[in-house]
Amino acid sequence: MSFSTIQSLLGDKADYFLNHECKTIPTSTIHPTGNDVIDRIFSHSDRNIPTLRNLQSIYAHGRLGNTGYMSILPVDQGIEHSAGASFAPNPIYFDPENIVRLAHEGGCNAVATTYGVLGMVARKYAHKIPLVVKINHNEFLTYPNKFDQIMFGTIKEAWNMGAAAVGATIYFGSEESSRQIVEVAKAFEYAHELGMATILWCYIRNNGFKKDGIDYHTATDLTGQANHLGVTIQADIIKQKLPTLNGGYTAINFGKTSPKVYSELTTDHPIDLCRYQVANCYMGRIGLINSGGESKGATDLQEAVTTAVINKRAGGVGLISGRKAFQKPMNEGIALLNAIQDVYLAKEITLA
């Protein structure tokens, strides 16, 4: 996809997104990604040599290999949302191999999915594309539904199938978050000991975060703090929803924040909101990947490209997009993944 096509997809917001200058948290204070991200940032950390090698294998793979950016296909929705809800639009993805094929043929840096999916085809694909095992899930069969991430396997099991990394979700703000933090921190410690990288889905979850008809689950002040908790337990990559608003702390009137978060460190521009998320990832030392969101059909391509532009210009390192890709015929899913990757390959799109 050419830069002019990207401009066309952005439509009348092209100038708004492509020429915005971030004056809240200056670019000069951000640690930008690049082809030397492992040498420049992670080699100074306490990560052991096998972990550095696996991180490098993720950053070096696929169409974005050795650019410092990444495109990951995540497919855990078969558990999180039910297999029927997730795969009915395209039933070929009930077959685990097609999930991994989509990521491989789509030029992704890695595929992130369940123990079962990866275990079924690990010997065929572990040497072809980095595997990320999602170690916990919110299963959706309990009635009435509950929202709690529970472990579905062991770290040793992920290591045995040749995984380059493990991924986990914490529902920050939920009643169960304290237990989840302890569980995931211990799991990440063992994953690093065995040489696997770690990716954390830093999700906010609490019905109290909805106030006066406004949902603050994607507020940048709350999601930014979730990111800060995530890097504290040594996630190597943070996955977060793209921020859409601000003021969660002040609207709900809890916790601690500073007026400067709203008057100086953010504006209502999407890139500035995302920049605050990056700042909470140790000023970009830990890569921020934003999620692609649900599939809405005809607008998926435009939404995916827009999200990628915001993430890249804010200082993030990529996109992790699932339903927009796998709920389509495979060739269309590959095309969408390639379009996302083209944003990160476009030299005209720089840090804001």
C-alpha cells in the first residue's frame, strides 16, 4: 500500500493525523523503536541471553522484520468470546492450522493464541514463525458470566512447544486483579528464566468505570496507569486498547492523579492520548502495541490504518489485530494485515 493510499484512507483527517506535532510529551524524551531496539534498550536490562534472543526473533520476523515495529495476529477469542461468536463468520478458523497460516502468510512478526491451537501444530510452525502462548483467559461458558482471567496451562508447557514468548491478561481495577497480578508476575518471572519474552494485555475492567453514560475503560489516564503496572511486573511488550478519551480518575473521583496530566501532558488529540500511554511504558523503553478492535465490516481497513498511524506517530511499536483479519476470507485477512504493516513501513509517517 502506497503512502498516497494511506492518505486516501484517512480521508479528510489525513492532515489531522499525519501532520500533528505532539507538544505535550516531546518526541525528544521518548525512546524510539528501531532496528537496534534489543542492543539499545533491552541489552541493558536484566533479561537473560535466551530472552534477548527470543525478543530479537519476534522483532526480526515477517514483513516488519528488523524495523523495530511489529504486527501480531492474536486469536484467543475462541475462549474469550466463544468459538461460535468468533469463528462463525469464517468457519475455517475452527481449524488451528489456519490461524497460524494466516499469521505466517500475512507476514506477521508472531502469532498469539492458545495452548491448544499452538500445541496442535507446533512442530510444523515453531521454526517458521514465533509462537506466543496466551497463558490465561476469561472463559465465557460459566453462567452467569463472570470476568476473571484464570491460568489454562503452565509456563513449562509453553517452553516445551518452542514458544518465543508468553502472553497474559490482567483485568486491572477488577476485584480479582490482585490475585491476577501475583499469578502473572510469577509466570513472567519463570518465562524469563526459561528464556521466553513476555507480553501483557493491560486491560481495565470494572463496572464502576462507567459514569453518567460514559465508558472510561479506554481513558488514557486509566489505561496509562495499567501500562505502568504492566511494565512494573516486567512485561517486555504491552498490549493496550487505543485511548479514546481522558479523565477517568477525575470523573470517577478515585485514586490519585495530577492536574498536569490533563493540562500539560495530554490534549484531546488521539496521538497525544496515545503518547501518554507510551510515556507510561517507561517512555517507550517497553514497546506499546495497540489492539485492532472488533470487526465492523466495510470500515475495517480504514479503522486499522488509522489506528496504526496513531500508534506509530505516538511512539508505539505496532498493532495486534485479530478479528478484523480472521473474520474475513483468508486472502482479505492477509491484505488487511499487510495494510497495517505498510503504515509502519512508510518512511513518510514519523514520530509526532
